Amino acid sequence: MTFGEEAVADAVGAILAHSTRAGARVLKKGRVLTREDVAALAAAGIARVTVARLETGDVGEDEAADRLADACLGPLVARTRAATGRVNFSAETAGLLLLDTARIEALNRLDEAVTLATLPPFSVVQPRDLVATVKIIPFAVDRRIVAAAVAIARQGRPLIEVRPFTGRKVGLVLTRFADTKESVLEGTVAATRDRVVALGGELLPEERCGHDTAEVAAALERLRKAGARILLVAGASAVVDRRDVCPAAILRAGGEILHGGMPVDPGQLLYLGRIGEVPTVVLPGCARSPKLNGFDWVLQRLMADLPVGPREIMGMGVGGLLKEIELRPLPRARAPEEDQGPAPKRGSRIAAIVLAAGRSRRMAPVNKLLVKDASGKAMIARVVDNVLASRARPVIVVTGHEAEAVREALRGRDVVFAHNPDYAQGLSASLRTGIDALPPDVDGTLVCLGDMPLVTAPMLDRLMAAFDPDEGREIVLPTFRGKQGNPMLWGRRFFAAMRQVTGDVGARHLAGEHAEAVHEVEMADDAVMRDFDTTEALAADPRAAAAKA
């Protein structure tokens, strides 16, 4: 591949190396220049451009990415089409991500032009989660490198696959002393049930008994007869030896102890055994808490029907120091307050503007933002509550039509009101009012529409987590099945241009003019596409409560 500057007049058929504005048009990098493109560049006064040209034996970036992606693809993994040398892989089902790490390392060592990035092995994934990405760095790669990469990817078992959770029934035995608090037992059951359900399984009614080997063995046998495919024992006292009460109960029930202890902290005092073909785990004390610990890693593999034995457990030490990690593997009662999803890039301050000034002409004479659901909450209140549950601060609500009624619907909420007296001029006037009300130190703002009540706080947090001006992600927008939706997140360098928008339109056209700054975040459902312009549409959506004016 050749690379360098050429006279614009000679650049037909070359690959444009950098996005370039040609009058009203933006020609994106990677574009194969046409005669019309060259004419537009010349008309804009551009004499020379940096371009690349493929040579004999070269494979274009998209074709190379496409070939490698096909070779990497394993069961229950989907892929996107190749674009700008990139193919993304996503999970098709809930399960564990399995990777051949040795071959992935070999692939990445092959040549600087070829890269494959993945989530960590054995990551828990949900449908549509991004799990890996192939990226070809230059515009073209030597065909011999592509062939070698494909050969590595096709050796042995699939390079990337998802092993689905099997929906196993799980039995739990709880032991207790005379002074064991009932709240401790109930908390253990709740944490275990949440773990099992999060992995697609079912927790059978638990067995409670004294801290006695014979009693525990009998309880295990009852659960096995009830259909448990995994058995768990939560002892009232920590296990200190293979001959202690709970491991001994596994032996008494006709089983065996496979391994004692694990190189994961918290989780070191876990004992693994089996009774017949049923895996049986004596839980470490930390498993009473919902925080991530070594038991989670064992349970995840068992629920995906993967082998777990001494070799697997002893291999968990690298990365096994979990004490200071804040991740949680399952929801908690106070999750909205304590764990609101991924944080924006460190140092970024993201505000939110909620546009609530429109005249609601399609629902007239009813103001759609004031339409209440069955619980009596107005649509605008649902939208604002979702935004307030996210990390965005401050939250600015732009009012206009029926301003006092909107304020009343939002009474008591921690928002800043900005009134748009020119709301009749359309959306752009409200957008300008919201931008003008932003504090001077925000790095960006979400622009949220007041008639999209199905967009949740985790969706907003995902958009904010993707925002990174240093990486060129300054306009972040959600997509569903490739179609762009709302809300959009704008970096502060676009605020001036957003103030200049006129008419009953938003700023989306600016994203087309700054394509190099746009980053798309795929969402799991179509909430980001669903606004409500009529009472019928609102009532018809099963996710929206039955509406009444």
C-alpha cells in the first residue's frame, strides 16, 4: 500500500486518509474518492490531499476484517458487517464468554496491522452485549498476513464463543446454632437466590438444619431427590479443614471432596465436592454478601455446564484479589442509589436538558407531557425521574407551553427550570434556552425529549460512559438495530453551533457534519426510538402504564 500526499486532480480512486470538508460536504476518511469528490475538493480550494492506494497483494481493511471475523466466530456469537476495518461481536444469549486466550495472543502478535480485543475470559454476558472487536489498523493488509491470521483463528476450537446458562435447579442447605439470627439466614437465602436467578437458574426451597454432619447429609439427600442439579451448603461456622462438619457431610452423603480452598480473596474458604454427578459446594462466609467473591466464579461455570475441578479453581489466582473491587454480580435492594451503572470518563461533568416546552399539537387539546399513567404520574414526571436516577447533573427542564402545569407536575424534584418564551418557534428555541442555562463548567449535555418515558437511567448512564472527547467520542447517540434514536449527548465544543440552529428542528444534522466525532451505542430494546405523539400510541405500548388524561 502506498501512502502520502497527491494533487487533488490525480486522486480519483485513491482512499482519503483524513476526513475533509469540501464546501458543504464532509468526505470521511477511508472514502474512495470519485470524480465528483475530487471536483468538490478542487472547488473548495483544496490542492492536495493525503491518500492511500492499494497495491498488488493488498487486501482492503473491510475485506480483511470480514475474513478474520468469519474465522473467529463461534457458537452463539453474532457479528456486524465490516466497516472502517472493524467488526464487532456480540452475544446471542446469556452465558459465559469462552476464549482461546493463547491463540488470541498469537493473533495479536502476528502483525501490528491486525488486532482482536475481547472482554476477559469467562465474563458473564447478556444478549446483544459487545464481547469482542476485530480492527484492521491501516487501510489495507498484505494478503499473506490475512491468510496467517485466518489460519490461527481456525485452529482448534472456536476462538470466541458463548456457553449458555442451562437453567439448573439449585439446592441450598443452611446450618445454624441456637443463637444464629434469623436475619442472617434470610440474607443468605436472598443473596443466593439473586445469584442463581441472575444466571438463569431456580433456587429450590432451602433446607435448614443444625450444624451437624448427619443433619446436613440428610438435607443434601432430600434436595438431590427434589431435583437439585447443584448443591450448596452455607455453614453457620467457617470451614477450617476437610474433616469439618460441612465437608464431612458430603462424604457421609456418599460424595467426595474434590478441592479445598481457592486463590481468590474473598472466597478462599470454599470447598468443592460432588455427590454422584451433582456438584456440591461448601460456601465461604463471604457468599452471604451480594458482593463479588470467588463463589461467583465457581457458580457461573457450573450454571453454564462447564467443568470445575482442582485445575480450574487453582487457575483463578491471577485477577483473584477482589477485596477492593466495587463490582457487584447481582442487583441489591438499594441498587438505584448505590450502583447506577458505569460512570462517565473521570473528570467529565455531564448535564441533562429535558425539552418540555412543546405545544403537543397532535394530542391537542391535551398536553401529552401531562398525560398520566395508571399510577397518576405525568409523562414528563416519568421522563424527569429517569433522568434524575442517572448520573447526569444538573438536570435542566425547559418549559414553554403550559409552563406552570409542567412545573406543578415536577414539584419537589431537584431540577433547574429554564423558561422559553419563544416556544412557538419550535424545538430549536427550546434547545437554545437549555444550552444557555447550562453551567459554564460542564463537559457535555444529554438532550432528552419530554415525550420518551421509556428511556431508563441505565441507558442514559451507558451513553455517558461512552463519552470521551480525548478518544474522539464527542457526540454519543443510541441505536436500536442500527437505527439512530434519542437522547443524544453533545460535547461542549458543539454548544455554540447548537445555539445557531433555527426552526422546529433539533441539532441532529450537526452529527452528520461532524461524523468523525460520532459514537453509537447499541441498546437492547427500542425505548430510544419510542416517543409518544398521541394518546393511542401511549396506551398501546405494553411497557407504558395505561394512560389517562
